[in-house]
Amino acid sequence: MTAAGARVPSLSVFFPAFNEEAIIEKTVTDAVSACAPLTDDLEVLVVDDGSADQTSAIVQRMTIADPRVRLIRHERNRGYGAALRTGFAAARKELVFFSDADGQFDLRELPGLLALVAQAPVVVGFRIKRNDPPHRLFIAKTYKLIVRLVFGLQVRDIDCAFKLFRRDVFEGILLESNGAFISSELLIKLKRRGVPILERGVNHYPRTTGYSKGAGVGVILKTIKDILRLRFGMSLASGR
């Protein structure tokens, strides 16, 4: 049982990262600081998705100083979904949490999700006030409406990168998207298996470094392709 303020047996925290050299050290340091009081068995994993900058080198130095920090590196950029799939597969602990590496969330809010995991094996955040440019907000609202109409997924904030899972929910779930559709694909497949999902509001802060990679034309076109693939090619019996 996990209640507010209680510790958990073990926890994996991971971040997909692409060209985040300006903030990755702070992200990992803050994650260790926020999560160490929550468990005696912690790992903080960075999945570097083929960064061309010093992201991997910075994290590699951190792994030497702190054995709780781990690095997995894709030799080439494979996409956000591929980075998440790698993180899910590599996570070793009983509970698995992921967030983005860009510093727009505060992991000190993670206990709020942990307090609900005894009630449901999946707890997802929703941004109370999303701090993104207007065009990103428009795209997000349109996307959520499409996913709701096509798949019936009733989630307030599909792509909020503040999600907690009991690791066993991934057993038998085949994730295929390499792109931004990955969060929707995962929640759709869990819902169709009858896995309970709870939601909790979290704060969202403006990005202070780098730029968002999630609203380009290529990303949108790939997401449309993934929606069509899942809509017309999914086997409900297998959870695929």
C-alpha cells in the first residue's frame, strides 16, 4: 500500500532526451534529489535518442559519480516513441515513472501520483495549466479530440509526460510507435485490457532551454500514420 508520504519498495525514473545538454545535468540531479527520499531502491535512467551534442557525455560522467544513474544511448535518432519503448524495457524496478528531460515538470510532485498507485496500477498526470505556445495548444486540443473520437480514449491530457506505472502492466503489451503517438498507443491498449487508470493534476512550467521537437510537420504526419495503423490494424484479442 502506498499513501501520501509513504515510501515505495523500488522505483525507476527515466527521461527520453535528445540534444538536452543545457539542462540534462540539472534534470537528473533534481530527479535524484526528489526521488531518493521515496525509496531505498532507486534508478534514474536517461535514454539518449542519438543526440548530436554532449547529452550522453554529461550523463556518462554522472553515472560514475552516482551508481543510481544509468545511461542508454541510441546510436541514431529513432524518435520519441522509440526512446520511451527503450526506457520501459530497460526499467528494472517495481514502479516505473517517466517524464521529459526539458525541465517543464517538477518531480517533487511525484508523491501525489504514488499516493494513488494502490488504487490503480497506472496514474497519469494532466497539466493544470499548460505552458506552451498557442499553436502547440491548438494542435494538442485537436489531437486529443481525434484520439477520443477514433478510439474512445477518455483521458484529460494524453501526452502529459508525467506518468507512473506498475511495471507488470507492460507484460504482453506490444508498443510499435516510434513517434509522438506512443503515449496514446499505450493508454489505448491498457484501457482495452481493462487496466484501471487514474489521473492527477500537475504543474507545467515554461521551457527554459532548447526548443520543443514535438510539433513539426514530420511529427504530425507520422502521428497520423500511427493513428491509421492502430485503428485499422490492431488485434483487440492480443492487446496489440
